[in-house]
Amino acid sequence: MRVPLLPSRRSSTRLTSATIVALLAAPLLASGLAAPTASANNDYPFRDPDLALDERIDDLLGRLTLDEKLGFLHQSQMPIPRLDVPYFKAGTEALHGVAWSNDLDNNWGQVLATDATVFPQAVGLASTWDTDLINDVGSAVGDELRAYNSLDPQLWGLQAWAPVVDPLRDPRWGRNEEGYSEDPLLAGEIGTAYGSGLSGDDPLYLKVAPVIKHYFGYNKEADRSVSSSNLPPRIRKEYSQAPFRSVISADAATGVMASYNLVNGRPTHVDPSIDEDIRSWTDKDLYNVSDAWGPHAVTQAQFYFDEEDEAYAAVLKAGLDGFTVDESDPSAMKATLHSALDKGYITEDDVDTAVRHVLSIRFRLGHFDPDGGPYADIGPEVLNSAEHQALNRRTAADAMVLLDNGAEILPLDPDETPSVAVVGPLHDTVFTDFYGGSMPYEVTPLDGIADRLGAHADVTGVEGLDRVTLKDSATGRYLTATGADPEDLVVASDASPSAASQWDVNDWMADYSTLRNAENGKYLSGAFGPYTTSSDEPSGWYVQQQFRFEEQPDGTVLIQYVGYETNESWWWIPEHYVTVAPDGSVGTGSKADAARFVPEVVSDGVDAAVDAAGQADAAVVVVGSHPFVYGRENHDRTDLALGRSQQELVDAVTAANPNTVVVLETSYPTTFDNQPETLLWTTHAGSETGNAVADVVFGDENPAGRLTQTWYAGVDDLPSIDDFDIVKSGWTYMYYDGAPLYPFGHGLSYSTFDYSNLKTSGTSVGGDGAIRVSVDVTNTGDAAGDEVVQLYSRQLSSRDATADKQLRAFERISLAPGETKTVRLELDASDLARWDVTRDRWVVESSEYELLVGSSSADIRQQATVRVKGETIPARNLSKPTRAENFDDYAGVLLVDESKERGTAVSAEGDGWIKFGDTRLGANDSTFTARVSNASGENGSIQIRLGSPTGELVGTAEVTSTGDVYEYVTTTASLSASRGLHDVYLVFNGDFRVADFTIG
């Protein structure tokens, strides 16, 4: 069953602040959602800012009816006129600037911010490795969201659904651009900086209420609402939860948003860790929310509960306080929760607890203060201000990563390059993404370079795309646009080529292409046909402008539609190819019915680019991805390769002009067949992209961005995207043992830096102590520049597999030529803690730890060794109840929910095994006892073996049917004597679950 995963985006509206101001009065008054006016109700204690927060919450909560309380749990919280409580909208998107919100008066259509500053994508913000800068960016975004809220509080809510701190485990993830890093510390530090900036610096009041997402184990789009992420305890604690924990514990966010997936068989929307773990990380109240439609998914996609009232009760009791469902109408949610109350699934105390969380944040936003609180005076003057434009330009430049400069072409000397050819499909365009606003202005790379060189220079721009015609071999007619409106269908009509039958083709990534009509400049688009040329750009929730060319042995091509689906009737057809009927109408059918097109080149884009480059002193080739093509929310990638036509363009221009710089603009790691010698990477960097490119290319800014992800050489080096166990499968720089294309933390400079004189605060430290590290860094180059000093640790001995190295601290510093700075970094020994599965707790192991300081994870310049006097993990004692999930190794098993409320069990679905290493067995350990469930109807067995899955068999326990996966019984087996230290293996035969066991 297919279900929508977000509210409908049937309309997309672009409103300027002036338009909003003009429209404010009528809609607000008509809807009854206007802010309350001053009245005698201001005498209520809850409106007194001099009272303690808890007193104010108690007072307002005590005045609410049950139905009013339930209304506070919805994303659209309706006003309560009798108390002068205004409308409150939860959730505005603000990942890298105020982006969009949903308009309840416009059928919940998406309204784009058009006056807001569009900063670099989130992965670009993290590439700065500069927490102070990102704090400033977050503060600017918070100011601008306050400005929008002052214009229309109905539309622009002050709860921001940002930042995203999901670890970027897999670069194929369709939403890679939304996150920060594969490293949990870096993701947490950047998330803390951005969230702190959004929140403001008042000790009580909030400028904006950030909600971090998506909690948790979320890093794939395929079947995201029905797939379960297997997270063994170490991965869950040390990796998946870690960035959320650091942001929440720093009070840099006011809640989390649950993710769409399941974790260990349980929907995250009903995971008890939301209440039990997350709330333990801070002493502040948190307002946790569902993702859009997420509570419905529990019954309608995951089928976890049969009835929605029971599901909603579970969502609430798990710790979610906000239901993002049913667009702007809370009535269905309230009715469902009323039913849950009537049936005893929840109590009014449960409701009160959640409402308190909601109210605490609304109070801290100044929502009930007579003057609106300390941030209420922020107005439209901050939108796209000169200060924010300057901050944006600096951020875009600081985020750029110089990947290669082997020919030492960069920086270009503007005095020696009076003529420059700027070529490529991104040379004169700037893109935003799904979670970005509409840019108030755009500086393209061509604009930025032309402005930098001035009127005296000869700057030429060439897009470099092939313009082709596509003749249907059966009819002899050309694929032709008939207009630019949605009703103007593309047909096979022209007997001879015209502008309407000419198409500019771009291979974006892998083999995904777009076709832009030469006559009207619009893109070929359509949900499986019929097709039109009515799209300005690939965009929308369903991106319908994507095609794939399949070359045939006879020289013709088939055109496969690979856009996203909107038509249910086409969902089950595996192949969608462009067809041409005898009358010239164009549609979609199977491969057997596909039209065979003869491609004819009208103009060769590579030839035009080569001609321009060959006549210039230097060439800048700007290639990369489109944020809506080949991967985005709800769609992952299967490849990381740049599109073929773009790679050919890079190769040809580089051959034509050895003074060529390649600028790669992508939202994720990207590979070339022929890696350019001079390569500058930027994410899609917002309005100031072109100025930032020019600043770095011509040396006005010295690049110091660093990669926040491993750039693998190709997808063949990656495990399955479904594999979340980074330790066992060798994911991320921490556990990957191959040779990456570019390592985590990599980035070059126009300067060189020398590291020396590494010192530590001692050669040993207690498990509760601190380790201080200092190192001298000297700029040995001729240019001022920034260096990102990175501190890693390597644990030299451990009971378990540990990271090859792991980031522990970092600092971005600025140095003049010849200048030396002493960089001081500190970490607590407790930062070295990891999860001990033998005792279900954090542990700092006694070990020697290498402290590695350098310019990247692969470029270590100085190192020292410190002895940490922590704990030695004792041998396992299986005579105590041991959770089956706390294994040391495994094969052929899944982690599943022990019950719908809590707990994780191990599911044996056929053959499989789990290992419990370093177990001490005594003379009296003669009985194996396990709690098991078996709904398969067939008996199974658990073999207890020593040394290996095929080692000495010491006992076998039978597992009979229990009739239900949640119905557990005890099974036992007698064990033969085996004293001493052993690796104990439980080897499964059958389809059943194991919750825990003992050997005693």
C-alpha cells in the first residue's frame, strides 16, 4: 500500500513581505486567528512575566478544558478567545535560512520565503568546521524567522524544524544535503552552534524554538516508512543517538522530531527512548513532535496497531507532544485522542504532561507576555539585510573545499587572466533545494567572476550542453513542444526540425538527464505522460522532469521516464518508456512499446565550450548536481558518478586549456572517471555562490573548508544502504579500511602549515579526568589562511572492535604568513567512553590512547600517547539475565521489538547465530534458560556452542510455538560441563524470537 509521506503540496506560493503585509488584516480577521488584543484578561497570572515559568504554566493549564488541552497537541493550535490565547502554528522549515511554511488558508499549500537570506546547504555549513560562524548564521536565520512571524504569525510559526543532525552514514542518501556529517561529534557540534544561534542568548526566552530531526536511525529513503533500521546497542548509543544527545544536552534545541522509519522493529514514533532517553539529557522541558503524517503511518503503513486511537495513545506516551497530521484541522486528532481517553489507553494526566511541554516552549517564545518577550521587536528590516548578505558571502567562501590543486593552478592571478571562459551547466545559474527558500537575488559563477575581473576583462559564458532533435523512427516526425502551458502537449509533429523540436540535454548525475526545449526554455515534464514543456526547472514533491536515454545497437535511443510517480495506476508497471502513437501523440508504455528516436545533434555543447576555453587565458568549468534530480527526499541514489556529458565536458575543456579550474557543485560526494587535477568543491551555496567562487578562485579568500564525509572511490566500496552497523560493515572513516577518494576532514589551502611541539597535560589520566592537548601551528606559506586543526584518538587495546580513529575536538584558526599559534584542545576522559554491552552502561576502558593531531583524518602531523586509567571490562557472567541483543557478533539475525511498548529481542528467521565473547563458565553452569516467542507454528531450536558457530555443542533448547510474537515462554536445556573462558554462541534453527537468557 502506498501512502503520502508529507502533507500535500498541491500549490506553491511565493509571497514577498510586502504582499504579506498587504494581505494581513483580512485573512487574519476572517479566520478568527488574529492575535489577542489587550483586555482585562491580561490580569491572568499566566500573563505575568515576573512569575516563575512553572507557575504560569500551572495557571494556564488549570483554565483549559479537556478539549482545549487536546488542541494544543496539534500542529495548528487554534486560538482560545475567552482567554485571549492566540493561534500557534508549529513548524517552519529553516535548515539554511527561512525556507517555507504551510498556509492553512491555502489548502496547506507551500509558501516560500522570498525575502529571506538563503545560506549554503546544511552540509556546506558544516564544511566550514567553524562553530562561531555557524552560530552567527543560526542567529541571522532566527532573526529572519522572527521578522516573518511579525508579518504573519498565522503562517510563519516560531518553532523551527531544524537543524538535521542525522549522521550522514551513506552518501547515497537522498537527503544528504540536509545533514552535517558522518561523524557524530562534528554533527553534534555544528547542530549545537546552529541551534544555539536560532534560540538566541537569553537565559529563559527563545528567539526561535529549534526542533532537531530526524530521531533516529534514519539515513535512507527507500521504503522509509516500513523499513526497520537494525541498531545494535553500541551503534544506537555511540552513533545514531550521539549527535541528538549532544545538541539536547547543550540546550541548543527544544525538542526532536521523530523519523519515519522503524528501529529494531518498532516505529520511532512510539519508541520509549523519546521520553526516557532524550528527556534525561536536559533539565529543560522539551516539545517533541511527529514528522508529517507520522502518527498515521503507525496504523496505515507500519500496521503496528490496528486502531488509530491506540496508536495515538502510544505516540503520546512515548514522549511526542505534537501531532503533525491532518493539515490545519485538529478535529480528527482530538476525536481520536478522546476515544483513546474513553478506552483507557491514556489518562488526562498523560495529556496534561504533553500540554505542559507545549506550553513551556510557547511561554519561552514570549507568546503569553504582554509585550511579546525580548525578541518581539525584530521586524522586516533584518530580511536580506546587508549584514546578512555579507555573512552569507563569507559563509559560502569558508565552506568551499579545495579537493585537488595538483597543477598548482589555483589561485588564478586576475592580472594574468584578462580573458576567462566560464563554462558548464551551472556556470550561470544558482539552485536552491527543497528545504531552501526562494532567493531574493542570485549571483552566479559567471556573475561573480565577471564582477571580480571588471569591465576591462573578457569573460565568456558557455553552457556546454548539446542541442539535439529526436526523430521518431516509425513516423519520421520530431518530438515537438506545442507551448509552455500545462495543456500544451508534446507531440511528434515536426516533419523537419524547428526550434520547438530542439532540446538541450544535460546528464546530471549517473544516467539521469533533463531535456529543455530550445524554443520556450521549459523542461520536458510529465507523470508518465502525456508530456508538456511547462516547467521552469526540475522541482516539486514529484520531480517529473527526469529521463534516461538507452542507446540501442541500431543507433537509436529509447527514452525512459524516471521521474517520480503521482499516478497510482502506473505504480505497478516496472518500465515507463516514452511512446509515440501513429497519430503523433506521445505517452508512456512498456519497453516493448517504446518509441525509437534518432538523435541528431544541432549544436555540440562540448565544441562550443572548447572553442571558448581555447581562446581564453583560463577556464572555469562549473559542473555538478541539480538538487531535485537523481535523489532527494523520498528517493535515494544508486551511484555517485557525475553525469556522462558533464564528465566529457570537463575532460575536453581541460585538454583544450591547461589553465582550467573545475568547480564541482553538489549536495553529496561525487566521483569522476578521470579525476580533475584542480578541483574545488562547494555545495549549493545560496545567493552568494558566484561571489564566493570568484573570491576563492582568485585568491581573495584562501579555501579552508574540510570534508565532513568520506568520499569513497565508488559505490562498489559501500555496503548495502540497509546496513546500519558501521562497525561490522566498515562504514565511515572510523571503520573503513579501504582507500577513499578523499578522506574525512580533507581540504587543501593556498598556504602550507607546519605542526610542532605537541604537548599533553600528562602521560596518564584517570577515567574521570581531563586531557589537555596543545600544538603549535605555523603558516609556512606566502598567503594568510585558515587551518582546521583536528584531534583524533585511537584506542590501542579494548575488549571490542574500536575505531581506527575518531574525532574528539577541532578548531579553525586564522594565520598570517609566518605566524605561529598555539592551539589548545581539551577532552574529558569520559569523552572516550563507549557502550559496554556486557553490563549495559558506558565505560571508559583502561588503555593507552593515541592522540593524533593533523589536517585531516589521513594527514596526521603530530601524535602522543596517554594512558587512561579507567576500567577493565570483566569476563561475561551469563548466570545473570543477559539481553540477547547484547551480543558481540552475529550473522543471519534481525533486531526486533520485544513488545510494542519497549525492549529489543533477537529474531532468528531461519539459520543464524549470536556470539557472547569472553564468557566465564563455572562448574555449576549446567542449565541454559531463555525467554522465547514463536508465532511460526513450527518448532525451532537453539544450540549452545563454544568457540564458533560450529564449535563444541554443549546443549540444545527446543522452541515450541507460542502463537504470537509477543507471547513469551521459558525454554531450558541441560549443558555439558565446560569450565573456563569461552566464546559462547547461540545458534538458531527456526523462526522465533529470543529476549534474554541465562546460563547457570
